[in-house]
Amino acid sequence: MTSPSIQRTLLLRCGLGVGVLLCILSISTYLIVRHGLFRELDRSITQTAALLSNQVELENGAISFDWKEGVGTNQALHDDGLFQFWDEATGATTRSTQLKGLNLPRFCGENGTPLLKEIELPGNGRQARAIGMRIYPFVLPEERERMKALGRTIDPRSMPHILVVARDTKAMYRVLNRTRWVLGVGTLLTLGLGFLLIHRVIRVTLRPIDDLTGQMKDRTEHQLDRALELPITLPVELVGLAKNFDSLLARVAAIRQRERDFIRHAAHELRTPIAGLQATTDLALSQPRDAAAYASHLATCQKTAMELGELVKRLSALSRIGQATSPVSLEAVDVGAVLSDCLKPFLPRFAAHGLVVKLALPGPELRASGDAALVRIVLNNLLDNALSYTAPGGEVHIGARLNGGLLEIRISNPAGDLPTNLGRLFEPLFRRETSRNDADSHLGIGLTLSLEAATAMGATLQAGMTEEGWIEFVFAIPSR
């Protein structure tokens, strides 16, 4: 499937919009010209009909047509005029010479009012514009006096006539056809030129995207930690995209760095016990020994193997939690009961190290929404961390409280040699100074595993400092 193109889409849509606009303008222009030509033609034949209607006179008791005299000064009307009179009483007709004995269509409006319409000219069948109307003879004052003297007065309205005046529209339609051609060709040429200009503008406008794409490609292929070079002319619509991409790649670079650190530290942690195991076996096999000596060496080997097994176990647990394929099933957990179960095996160890444990719990039941197994992992690691890094004779404070919709478990103890950035405590294989405490057997994975477990069930785990300068871990889990 072909990927959509912004340039092609903009070109087509802009071109289509310009094309529609040009068509609308061309059609509007044509209609305006057509309306103007028809209006001018209708006015011309209406004026001609008004002039001819005044050329029908009642004289000596009969109708006389003086149109030849009336149009004598209008040579165009005399040569090309198309008109015809009908006497409605007798049916007699008088026509212009240009009709050559043929008759125009006879018509008028309702009650004789003027009516404009399209007709076909007799003989050649060409289209023409015509006006039909009822007229009455004109009576001069002298004629009225003469009829009165003779005692025979004739009412002109008793002698109605129909007048039809026509004008060939061939020339007008020729102008309209030429106008259509001009507008059509002009529209096509303008549309073609518009497409070229639009294409040029779009290419120039999208050039910053091409430049930014080149920088992104170069960065992803070479240096992830190098920031993008954002020119001053970069459109504001792309600034946010570039900065977010920078942020994303920075996070990727940080993850890659953590992976490298993890592999390096894991290799270091594995190398030490393996080297010890190899040294012990080499020493045991260097010369014949009695059973007690071999048992001592085997015990050392067993201890080293157990440490390796614990390291692999923690690494496997960290991998499973961090890359779970299905979400953790949350249920009601009695955190107080879980804390009590976790604390029981630690109390003798705390006492053996000369540590005082102080509990401050709001009640026997501390219910929250989570996963009991993951809660147990977090609490066991926090208690083991307090046991390992608290100097003999020190105190370990364990408290709990409800804070809004969260149940907070707080475990604090005095500790030294803390990093400036307490967030490093949660990095894989990070360990504090062990020469002044009992943490030499720590693998540096417990807090990382605890943070992953807390995150997996929607809880948080943070490290902070108390007013006394103690390290305090706050495990906040949604209450129930």
C-alpha cells in the first residue's frame, strides 16, 4: 500500500479548489455577459416596437402605416428590421421588406401586454428574439375634428392591431460562443499555471520537513545523543515535533546507556563469584586432600553457587515484571497482614544486628488494591535493604497512613554514603558503599525489582530524606 503524500495531497486539493473557483468565476462571468447582451437586445427591440407603434394612424376613416417615414432616419432598422402588423378585425397584415413575404409568429401577452420570447425566423429557421404587443391607431387632433364635423366618430380601440418586432440573435450567440471559448481556454491556462505555482510554493514550504527528516535520519544512524539543529526559520508547527523527537531519542539513548551499564555491572557481578568458584576448585584440586578439606571447599563452592542462583533468580524476576505480556490482576489486598508476614522472619535478624524496629500503623487492617505477590516482593526488599544498610544499634521505623486515595507504607533508617540523586538507588546493580555495613552480599537488583513491581500494579515507590537525614522509602498503593 502506497503511503499518502502531503505534497501530492496539498497539490491536488489546492488545485481542485482553484479549479472549482475558476469554474465558478468563468460561469458567473459568462452568465453576466449573456444577461447583459439579452438585456441590451430586449431594450433595443422594445424601443423599436415603441417607435413603430406610433406609426399606425387613423386617417380618413382608414388605417395608414407611416413606419417607412418613421424609420427613414434609422438605416439599420430600415435594412435589417424584422417586424409585422396584423389587424385583428380584418386579419390584414403589413410587414417589413426584409421578411420577403414571410410571416413572423403572431403573439402578444395577456390582454395585449408586451411579451418578449425566443422565436424561429421564417425561411431560415434561425433563432431570434421578439416582442409581441397589442397597439391601437394614433388619431391626430385634426382627424378628430374632421370626424366630428362629418358626424362619424371612430373609436381607435375598435381597431386593435398586433405588432411583432424581431431581431436575429446570430451575432449575439456568436459573441457568446467566443466568450465561452475565451473563458474556457483562460480557465485551463490559469489552472495549469496555478498548478505550477502551487507546486512550487508547496515544495518550498515543505523543504524544512525534508531538512528535518535528513537530520533525524543522520542522528538515528550515527549519534543518538546529539541534539537536532533547529534553524531560526523553522516553522513553528515543526518546532514541537523536533523537540519531542529530541526528547524521545534522548530517552532511547539513556535506555541504551542503562542497558550497557546493566550488562557491564552484571558481567562484573558474575565474574567475581565465578572467579572465586574457579579459584576454590583449583585450590581443591591442586593437591590430594582429606575429606574434611574437600568438604570445606565444596561448602565454599555451594555458597558461591547459591549467590549465583540468587543473582539469576533476581534478574529473571526483573525481566518477567518489566516485560509482562498481560496486565497484573488487581484485587483487594490486606497490606497489614502481608507486612506482618514479611516482618516476622526479619525480626530475629534485626535483633541479631542490634537494631530496634518501631512500628506506627493506623490499624490492624490496611486494605489496598494490588497484587499480593508483588506487594510481598516490594516489602521484603525494603526490609532487607533497611537491615543491610543500617549500622548496628540503629533504628528502623515502619509506618503507614492513608493519604487521599493512597495507602502509604513508609520505611526509614539512618544511612550514609547516599548518592546526591536518590533516583540512582533504583538503577540495576547500583550498590552503596558496603564497607561499613552488612550489605556486601547485596546484588544491587532489589530496589529495581521493587520499583518494577510497584509500577506493574499502578503503585509508586520513591526515595527521600527525613528531617533527621535518614533515608526513607515511600511505597504508595491505591487504597480500597
